[in-house]
Amino acid sequence: MSDKDNSDKDNAVAVARFGKPAPVTRMVGWAVLGALTAFLINNILQVGFGFGSVFSILSGDLSGVLPTLIYVVFILVGISYVLRSPDTALRWDADLVHRANIYILRGFYFTVLFVGLADVAIAFMRVEKVFDLFLSADMVRNFERPDFTGLYIYFPLMILSFILAAFTKTLGFHWLALLIILAELSIVITRFVFSYEQAFMGDLVRYWYSALFLLSAAYTLHEEGHVRVDILYSGFSARKKGLFNIIGVLLLGLPTTGVILGVGFNGPQSIINSPVMNFEVTQTGGIGMYVKYQMAAFLGIFGATMMVQFVSMLFDSMADFRDEPGHRDTEAVAQ
């Protein structure tokens, strides 16, 4: 575990659980998380099982009743949590949401590590006809099907990744960045030293790089590491920064991530659902990696984890606006 990870763990322990009540802010935040959870569940029901949407009820389609009930239940669960814990501090909720988000990201970091290594190995053996030496013709054809590798190899690896993420606090993007460099270096060495290059080698770099860019966005937001035009903000007090962050979350952050998720998961033919459901691969076909559909899913993971992190930021910013103890000085940590 790195010093940074230890610092994050210590900060989590130091957060006070109880504080000044903030029912409205907490209800808004937890209602958003409940609606996000319901949205993702309903997307599976609609795409995978043919259920209607919430709007289907307006046209008399009763298949939209269950999705509507799911929204109501999860939003009420979020609100009831606030009502049952009125004295829970804003920073406690912010830290709780952040740590849950980081666990999800750790799981996906390990997923792209294991899947990337497995897929590039399978692609190599598929391209160089290594499978033909020890597998039957039917099994060789199975490894040429992205749905077979996705369901029977990569999905179990994802489950293993999330189990592993529960036992390690390493965030992952440091070593993922290093792996990208090593993957690019291997292309240079094999191309100019051994005169060997295949499409799956470049696919691995793009796969890991897209994961690094999209999966690291939420943690970067937590550390205030995103590039922004900073003319006045840096000179504000912590209280004024909190106010502007609240406005930014409510008017920009949550609506933007909502649009990303709404467009990306808008029915079976949407830009995320369609590639994932069809196990879409690159135009290089059998000579490349079978992970293009996973790269489409990264967009959904990006939108969902950013929305969760914006809720954490809302709680933390409101605590700053109210001058509550426990303010994180990210600028001092960076220095």
C-alpha cells in the first residue's frame, strides 16, 4: 500500500460520524444515488428482459410498472436512511460514498488488468494458430467467438477482481499507467528488433489507456485534479469554495453525468448497450483483441462513478459552506 493510500485510510478513520443535521442536502444526495441504482437495474431489465421504461406507463404499457416501482423504492430507501440517521455528519456521508466509489473503481481496475492480459494472450494464440496444437476444432472456434470468451473467461475474471478489490486498498491507476508504458514499449521492441507486430498489441494499449482515462476521473475529482480555468476560485475562502462547488455540482456535474448515462443507456440500440449486448469487436476481426464492447462500457462506468463522486462532493462542499470541521486541503497535500 502506498503512502497516499495510507493517508486516505487515516482520513477515513478521522471523520466524525455525527454532526449538525443537514436533512435537505443529504436527502438530495441519497435520492440521487437511489435513482442511479434504480436506473442501472432498469437498464438491465429493459435491455435484457424486454421491460418497458417509466414513460411506457403513459401509453398504457404495464411493463413499465415494475421499473417505476424500482425508482420509487430506491429513492425512498435513500430518503429513509436520512430520516433514520438525522445526526449523521455530512463529511461522514461524503467519506462513505467516496470509499464505496473507490471500491467499485478498484474492482474495475483489476478487471481491466486481468482481462487485458488474458485477451492479449488469447489473441496471440488465436492469430499464431497455437490453439490448433492442443484444442479440438470446436473449442478453437469457441475462442474465435467474443461471446464465449466474454461469458466464460472475462466475466469470472471480473468477479475475481471485485473479490480481490475487497482485500487490497491499492487504487490501481499508478500501476495501470506503468503497464501502458510497458505495453507501448513492447510494441517498439518487437517492431524494430524482431520485425513483429500484430493488431492486438495496439489494441491492448488503447484498452488500458481508455480505462485509465475514464476510470480515474472520479478519483481525480476527489483530489481536485481536473484541469479548469482558475481565475478567482483559488483565492476564495473554504466557505466560498464550498458554495461554488455546490452550485457546480447541482447545475453542471449531476446534469452532465445524467445526460451521459441517459444517452449511453437509451434503449437496446444505444451507444453503450448495443456494443455490450452484441459483444462488438474491432474491424480487425480475429487478429485483434475482443474488448471493444468493454471500452463502450467504460463510458457508462465513467458516468456512474462521476455521478457518485459528485454526490460525495456535494456533501463535502455543503460541510465547507457551513464551516464544519474536517475540511480537506487538497492544495496543501499536493504541495
